Amino acid sequence: MAAFYFDVGGVLIPDKLAPDNALNVFRQLAKRYIFNPDDAHATYVKLQRSLDLGATSLTDLCTALRIEQKAFERDWLAMHPVDGEVIRIIERLLANGHSLGLATNFCRRLLDLLIEKTPVLSRLSVCCSSDVGLVKPSTEFFSRATEIMRSQEIVFIDDRRVNVEAARRFGWTALQTSEGWLARFKNTYIAGTQSYQIL
């Protein structure tokens, strides 16, 4: 039976602020706080890799941005609602007995906030770059994620082509989110088909 890994940003949280999600987040936050959004974005870009790897904490980022952390967390959550349809798919897959997880390059504190807000996510395995000190699309990240999931048959959903291609090279079945991906996913993995087709 297949196990499933979902990315967080772009899959669990749709990119409504795309094409440059981070910059647009800071533009929205600049309406509430007194800072230059371009400067704040530049600070974030400088710290992003160490934030993803867990070397920089959300507290460190907020200090660098001169934003009170609790307020930032509240506003960030309000700006990043999870996709209800993806959550329903997760619930259905769990009900059907599949192992599920989140495979993400994400700040662990923000991930914990999302999990708190969406309790079904607490039932999922987590391979978070901040925890393992590895980031997608590295082979080492996918290797560690496979160990965490304890399955050799993994289906991975991500919004970035580079991650999808790396997962496929590693041997996973991978689906890049695009127009209509939810319908294709449901037809393939939830509609009762016994043999999965590669998407």
C-alpha cells in the first residue's frame, strides 16, 4: 500500500500570494508594522536557508525583522490558511489506512502552528528540513524521509518542479501541483483504483 508525502508551502498552503509569496507576505505585513517590505524581504532571503535548516529560529528571524513574534505568528497564520480540499484528501487517505506525512523545507515553529491549528496533521509523519538538517531537493533529504515513513512505495506531492524531478530520480512517484491536480489525484488514489498509475 502506498504511503503519501505532501509538501506544505504550495500544496497544503496554496500559493495565493504568488508569484513571489514571501515578498507579498512582507508587503501585507508592512501595512500592520512599520518597516520597509523590501528590506524585510531581503533580511528573510538572507536568513531563509539557515531558517529552513533549523540553524536560525523564528525568534531570530523576528528579532532581525524587529517584529514581535506572537503578533507575527498570528498574522502569518491568518495569511496562510490550509487548503480544505487537501485536508479532506488527507482525512480520506488516513481512513483508507495509508501512511501519510509532510515532507517540507519549512521553519519548524511555523509548521507546529499549522499542525496545532489543523489537528488531523498531528497524525502525520514529518520530515522537516529544520529537524533533519537537510533540504529538498537533496538525495539525502529523500533518503531520510523514506526512513521516517518506513515505506518503499511513496507518492510525493510538491509544487516545485525541481523537487518533483529529484523525488522521481530517487524512485518515488511524484506529482507536481498544477491546474486540476486535485481531481487527477482523487481519480488515481481515492476513487477505488487498485493499481496506481504514475502521474
